[in-house]
Amino acid sequence: MSHARLILPVALAVTGNLPDLHELEPGSSTWTDLSGAVSGTAPGPRNGMVMEAVGDRVYVFGGIGDRRMFNDLFAFEPANRTWSALTSFASGGLPSARGFAGGAALEGRLYVFGGSMDGVSYFGEHERGRGGGREGE
């Protein structure tokens, strides 16, 4: 997978190995390129990332880009079109760097499962993070 897609109540957001973000308003079948209309710290170009919605935010974790694996976490708030790099956590830490992992959102939590790093599979590993909180909480 070289892109991620996510269906929200009002829009479909798409991001990929280009540093762009697009939004579809299904009711009017209108695509909007949000790339120049967002603020904050956005993830760099990547593919194979996990992208899921938890509450009113879209989370992007990990992926592959610039010939390396990432284990960073970003949140996008569609309501105000703002990206945030999430760097502080109450406990634990980020899962190891990986690309092409599985991801799911359920009951206010983001789940990351498996993936690969330099051709090494992590099929038995799972990580669980609490979603919906603001950075630093």
C-alpha cells in the first residue's frame, strides 16, 4: 500500500508518498486539495503508514519514506485543518519503527499490529495506544 484512506462522517482523506492531503465531500462529489490549506507539523512524505480516525482526529503512525522507517505519530484535526506531531505520552512509548503495519480504531483506542522493518516481520507483536487525548495529556 502506498497510500492510506480513511472514511469519516463527512469526508474521505487520502495521503500517500507525496506530501499531500485530499478531502472528498461525498454529498457534492467534490475533491479539495488541502495541502496548502493546513497548518501545523505534518508528517513527511511516506507510504505504508497506519492511518485511522479516533474521535475527531485522524492519526498517522509510522511508514516508510526517505529510505528509512518511521515510528512517529501525528494527528490531523479536520475541523480546523491542523496537524500536530505527538511526542509526549503519559506512559509507555511509541511502537518500534515499521511500515505496512495493520491498524484499527476501536472504543477510543488506536491499535497497531505487525508490519515489517528491513524485511523482518513483526507478525506476533501488537501495540495499543489511547486515542482521543490532546498532546501532553
